[in-house]
Amino acid sequence: MHEKEIEEKIQKLPENLRREVLDYLDFLLGKYQGRENSRGKFKFDWEGGLSEIREEFTSIELQHKALEWR
């Protein structure tokens, strides 16, 4: 990858900016670390969640209601 290029650029930075780079790397790792584990097939665990109101509302009515709630 670009490890050598990154290392060369970091070596040129003053010490206080190197600490900022480390902080930013920690931020990026924390932000994207959980996303890799959650990738995969979509789960339909919500399926049937509104089945008890099936006779009361149509799908269009529920869509309109969802727009109101936003």
C-alpha cells in the first residue's frame, strides 16, 4: 500500500503534529472499525413487525404517516 509514503511524510512533521496524526488515526479506526464487522447479508429481523395493524392501514397510509413523523 502507501505505508512507506505515509511514514516518510510523518517523519517530516514536528512532534506536536505527529500526535495529531495519531489522534486522527485513532478517530478513523474507531469510526470505521465496527462497519467492517456489520457488513454482510441484510437481516430481515423487522419483518412482520406491523402485522397486527395490517387490516387497519394500507402500505401507502403507513408511508404517509412515516413522512409526517420525520
